[in-house]
Amino acid sequence: MKYVSEYRDKESALKYTGLIKKLVTREWSIMEVCGGQTHTIVKYGIDQLLPDSVTLIHGPGCPVCVTPIELIDQAISIAGLENVILCSFGDMLRVPGSCSDLLGVKASGGDVRMVYSPIDAIAIAAGNPEKEIVFFAVGFETTAPVTAAAVLQAEHLGLDNFSMLVSHVLVPPAIEVVLSGEDCAIQGFLAAGHVCTVMGYTEYEPIAEKYGVPIVVTGFEPLDILEGIHMCLKQLEEGRTDVENQYLRSVSREGNRTAIEIMRRVFEITDRKWRGIGRIPGSGLRLRERFARFDAGKKYEVSSHEVDEPEICISGEVLRGNKKPLECAAFGNVCTPEHPLGAPMVSAEGACAAYYRYRLARGK
């Protein structure tokens, strides 16, 4: 973003909180889906500026956090193979599997490399034809088109030494799972602006209608979030359940059609297990059969088995929005960013990491 200070202006933020306080007449609970929004909320104390009658609930919108342990174990197994270079985004390297993490494999001599894009992994594959390059593809709809483009590029270049372990997940099915819970107390949603920049927001319209909840597509700066909260609360107070777009500078209703087409050309929808939540039908992406030769899971046939979280770790409850990090007995003592028990303490979008970095430091 070229301009940032406009969206972090203190006086404007206080004006918004004043409008919210005048608007609210009863208790409301709103879930922000995206972990990036959670970090902004905790960093700037937005939840503490709101009236006590407004509760913000943190959602499962952290793709690193919801990557299942079994898939991380597969990545660890592949990274330990001779002649393999495993490429991954940086915040995946320290996410714990059942016994270790990718950084541990690297420390033991495995060739694990941090990349900023799957296109970086393509370049590594082209420059190392004698090696097998595997990209650990993690993310929501935001990054899936770039991953798809990397597959098409690998096909175009004829790279036989490139494959990927795919763990892309989709947001709308996760929202439905949250809403269909028996004890769901969520009355409105802030949808992730970057996901909707790619996908648009037509998929959210039937969800808002079916469950009777307003959904506001929202950006990531403090004023974006305050405006999104105000828009959502205004709907709730007026009894409306529409999908509205706060993030007008980036999002259109139909999204980026080119990106969607590339994604659908390479991937098809599948069921996916979410760490801490369970299997969600139709919530993941997998490579189409045409691109099966780029599927690392099939290429290496590594074993997979069900793994449970440590009993003391409540990351699943945090991801479902049932609890907050400060309610965990392990938070800040047994579980820290240096020695995490669960993925939300490691990821740049994890709720536990946000509370540890910003809330614990302020003693609040």
C-alpha cells in the first residue's frame, strides 16, 4: 500500500469508536475471520477501544495454523529424503509436527529453503536439474492462483524435478462450519479483504442469507477494521443481513477473474482436514489429474497417520473462536514462540502469537 498513515490516524479512530458507542444498544459478537485482522486488532488495542457490549471473536483465518499435523509430518519426511530441496514460506518452518519441525530437519542437514513465492521454487528447480524440488503450498484463496501459475510454469518449462505438497484451504466452508455449531454465538463477520480481492464476495451472499448474519468485507489497517465493525453493527442494529464491502480500494464483487480462472484450471475442490477443527467438506484444493505428476504426495508416497494435539494445548478452541489465547494454561510459559505447542503461537497470523507479541508485552 502506498499510503498507510491515513488508515492509522488516531483522531479518526477515536471518531469511529465514538460512532460505535452511540450506535450500539445491546450486546453483539462479531468474528474477524482473518489472522491478519486479528494481529491489527490486538496490536492497536482495537478491541479495548470498543464498548463492553461488543465482543470480537478471533476466527480460523490463518492457513499456517490450520495445516494439519499429518501434512507437516509428510513435509518433514520429504525434506529428509536424499537429493530433495524442500521450499516453504518462512512461518511454516517452525510449525510443530508430531515430533519435530522443518527447521529441525534443516538443522540436521536437510536442504530446507525459505522462499517468498512458489515462483522462487520454480527458479531453484530450473537451476538445480540434478535435485528434486518440492514446494510446500500453504494458503487460502489469496495465494492459490500464484501456486497454480507456478504449476503452469513448471509444465511450460518441462520441469520433471518439481512438485508440490498442497495444503490450500477455502474460507466460505469454514465460516459455515463455525456458524453451524450448536453453541455458535457469532452474529456477524468481518471477511478477509485479501481473499475477496481474488475471489470477490458472491460466495458469501448465500451464507449471509442462509444463516441470517451480516458479512462485511474488510481491510487490515486500524481504520479499515473500525469501519468494518461499524458497518456490521449498523446492520445488526437495523436487523439487516447483507454482504457489504468496506475494502472498496481493493475488492470488487466478482473478484479477479483471471486469477480465479488460473486457480480453477489447475486445482479442483476437495475435502480437507483443518488442524484443531477437523475435516471440512469442500474446503480444500488439490491438483487436477492432468497435473498429477506435480503432486509430491503421490510422487513420494510418504505415510500419513492421525495425530492429536498436546492435551494442554487449546489451539483448536482458539481457532474455532471458542476461547482466546489468554485462557490457555500453557500460554506464555510452556508455550512460547521459541517453544510452541500449537501452530497459532508460531504463524505470523496466529492469534496466540499476536497476544504474546502485543498483549503480553503490555501486561493486558
